[in-house]
Amino acid sequence: MISQNHMKKDNKVSLEKPMFPMRINKYLALQKHSTRRGADLLIADRKVFINGRLAVLGDKVMESDKVEVKFRGVQKPYIYLAYHKPRGLMTEEIGVKEGDAPVFPIGRLDKDSEGLIILTNDGRVTERLLRPAQAHEKEYLVRTKNTLRSSFKNKMEAGVQIDKEKTSKCKVKILDEHTFRIILTEGKKHQIRRMCDALFQEVQDLKRVRVANIELGNLPTGSHRTISGPELHTFLHSLDLA
């Protein structure tokens, strides 16, 4: 069983049947306390205890174990940033710090793409934002090298067969003969590029301009801004975190 000090309790029950023994980071993730990565950060910060003993990375727990997450002193506030990733930069290479609190990217953009990446130190966000079942929208602006075919919009919106699976339905708006906007609620690897390839269209430029209600706007390339106020409240509310 798990208990928390000074944290909001999430009463949602995981649909995954727990198998014990299991790694402590997976256990915390299944309890909806954080993602596995977020759990690793809590363990590294010496905030997780198993039967009163300080947990270490790689620990395994049994169903009967008592797992606690404790915060000593004042808990550092959560930070949420919107970052404009430049083309040519890998997501893992993003080096942004806000004060003394390290932040990490939520999701990925491939090296040849640019646009919005959300950065945070809140490990609860990753699963709730990226899990396909949550159906959070992600919007992209795409330019192709060759002229868009007349059937492109209808075929993209209906779902495209890539490898052994078909993509979910999406929304497409044609802007000109080489440019379109697309809104997805899933995030398969290189999905838009692979969808375009399957329809004989070659992507020249791809930019993510929105994630949920967070918009890239006029944020300069390589810059970041703080997500706060009503914008943050709407974002967290959509993740059941507010």
C-alpha cells in the first residue's frame, strides 16, 4: 500500500493487473503517483521509502510492502514551460533550466522537426498527456516538397495504413498546394512523415504549433516561456491535476 505526505491523492484505479514483485518506479506509476521517470527522480531525491527504509533505484516491492513518498521541508513548486525546439536539435539535447529546478521534455520531436515542447519537473504529466486513450490534441503545420494530391485530405483524415496498423482519424486543413495543418490525438513515431510517405507526399518542413491548449504562438526559436495563470489551470484541469 502507498501513502503520501502533502500530496493530492489520485483515486483512479489502474486497469493494469499488478504483478509482484515489481520495480518501485513501476509501482508508483501504476498508483498514478507519477510516471516511471518521475518516480526515478523522487527516488534519486531520497523521497521514497519502502517499509521505512530509503528506496534506491531498481528496488522491487511486494504487494504487502508499505511505500511512502515524503517531502522534507518546503516542496519545490512545479514548473511548466513552453519551449520552441529548433530544427536540427534532438529532444534529448534540450538544455533548459528554470532556477535550480531541472526540467525535462514531455514527448518528443524528431531532429528534423521544430516547434512546441512542454518542459516540466512534474512527473505526473507525462502519462496523462501522452497516453493515446486520453486523446489530447496536438496540432502541426506541415509543408511538403511536392504538390498535395486532391485526395490527400480525405485519405489523411480517414486514417492511413502505416506498417501493420492504421492511424486514428484526424483533422486536416489544406492551406495551399504545399501546406496543411493537421490535428492528431495519437503520437506514433514519425507519424506524420510516415502518413505522408504512404500517400506519396514528401515532408519538407514540420512544426508542432499546439499541445492541448498550449500554443507555440510567436515564441522565437530556441526560446521558452512560463506557462501560468488561466492557461496553466486549463492545461492541468484537462489532465485531472487541478
